[in-house]
Amino acid sequence: MVVHEATNTFLHALDHKDSNLKSVTREAIFHGHSTPTMAGEFCKRINAKRLILNHFSARYMGDKSIESISIMTRIEQQAIKASGLTRSDVAAAWDFMIFPIPKAKNDDESNNGSDDDSK
């Protein structure tokens, strides 16, 4: 699992008419931040199984309004597209969010308790 900041992105109808994904990405990098696409691409490179996005710009309210939920869903979609992960494996975090992490199988469980690898 990767927890990665995704401070800014370009969202049509929300951003200034003179901005675009390239300019927003350039600005994010300049300030030492990332976009959801950058976070998703990183996850793909390291073969991560899950991605939690956090540290969003204050312009994304993150409240329970339909508009905020729509914006955060669009942010998640950008990371999903870039990472190749499924909808259930990418989430835009909110304060006090709980995200279940399945227990990893240990070697004993995956070998049914046997040390014999010939089976």
C-alpha cells in the first residue's frame, strides 16, 4: 500500500480557463508536490496493490457535499487511470478515514503448514 500526496490536479470547469494538466503538473512539481496522475504512475512503477491519496489543496473542500464528493471521485479516477488499479484499491483520504488492510499470508499459511516445497 502506498500513501501518496496529490496536492493539485487539473479539473475541467473547476480550474482557470488558462490552465491545463501540463501547467498544473509543472506547478505541482515546482512546489514539491504531486498530482493524482503522478501518484498513480509511481504506484504502477513499484507494483503497488493499493493507493491512498492525501494532502489535497485547500481548494478541494473535502466535505460531505455532492460537489466535494464529485471532485474527490474525479481525483481518484485520475489515479486509477494512471495506476491501472481498480476503483476499490484507490481512495482519496479524508480526516479520520479508516481503510482496511488485509492481513498478509505468511509462509506457513501459503504452504499449508508444510516446509516441503516439492508439493
